[in-house]
Amino acid sequence: MVFKKISKNSASELVIEQIIAAIKAGNVKSGEQLPSEKDLAASFGVGRSSVREAIRTLVVTGYLDVFQGKGTFVRNNLPASDNISQLMDKAIEAGALFDLMETREILECRSAELAAMRADDSQIAKIKNATRRLKNSQVNTQEYIDADWDFHMAIAEATNNSVIVDVMNLLINKIDHYNAEFLATSSGITNEAIYSAEEVVKHILRGDRQEAGEAMQHHLQLVNTEIKNLLKNDNIEPRTKKKTRG
């Protein structure tokens, strides 16, 4: 696999162009593994950060898949569009979203662990009430979103850490409109999300710190995977959030 060295200007865009061209020419086939990030950077003559940005863009837009511990592979079902400008616009939007999801996962898993250790009876009651509302509001998207918000914020409050509550409020506000699009366009996933939320509550009630954190990770990854799939399929469009909760 041979690539041309490129200039530093718009390096990630040029990396994207060459990888897409190689795929279209059949030089890199569906299912084939790309060289490592380090080797790609050497082949293109650019920094690893440019390669990393290019790979993330191509993952977001449906050209590549990254499997932890295995590497980066060309997808079997490739998108029709190869407009670099559109790909970059979409990647910027998605990149910010992925950063938010990653940050939220780190914070919420730890919050679930702390809640399992610190939650008092009133906080437990609040978490359980939000979970019941999740189950009873599946047919109403806005009611489900409100209940989901209260579920996650109740767990944050059960940490008894005011900084965690403030940061969670900020993070959920930023990601909330993506969840609205996700719920409006996905099918059958809410039942799984509710079940995984109930698993989080079960472990918090038992005081199982590690299990609560793992259950929260599963809950968030379930939703995050669906949002990523929607991004790849162009079902989520960038839009400005209209209101802030507080």
C-alpha cells in the first residue's frame, strides 16, 4: 500500500482524499485493515494528529471502522458521498459530540459508583421514581427525555458532590438535543436503554460500587452506539439547542 507524501496545509483533508481515492481505486478493499497510525503518518509525511483526525472523520462518515485492540478497517458498506467539504463539516459536528460522550461516560460511571456508596433514602427514591417514569413514557418522546434527564441528574446528586452535579448539568444540556433526534429516529432501542438503566439502579440499591459503574457504562454505550450509527447515516443534522435546563 503506497501513498504520496503531502504538504502540511489541510493535511487531514488530503489524507482523507487519498484514503478515499485508494478505496475507490480498489487499492484498499472492503474489510481490509489499514496500516497503523504511526505507519500512515510516515507514509503521508504528516503528523500523527493529522492522521488521527482523518481517521475519525472517515469513521464518522462511514468509510472506516476502528476496533479496540485490532486496528482500523475499511467498512463493507461504503457511503455514496465523497465530498471532502461535507465530510469535514460533518466530522467537526460529530467530533464535538464524541468528545462530549466520552467525557460523560467517564463522569457518569464514576457517579454511579459514588451513588452506590453514598445515596441516602430520599436520593434512592428520586432515582427509582425517574426510572419508573422512563418505563411509563416510552410513547411520548419529550416525557421520556425529561425522565431520562431526571434519572441521570438524580444519580449525580446522589454522589453528594456539587461539582459533579454542575458538570453533569452542563454535559447533558450539550448532548440532550442529539438524544431527542436519536429517540425520534431509532426503533426498539428504548426498551434496551430502560432495562440497562434498571440494572444501574439495581446495583446502586445493593451498594455494588463496581457493578453500578459497569452497568452505567453499558447503558451509555448502548445509546452512544446508536447515535454514532445515526451520524454515519446522516439522520442527525447539526442544529442549535434552543433551551438550557438548570
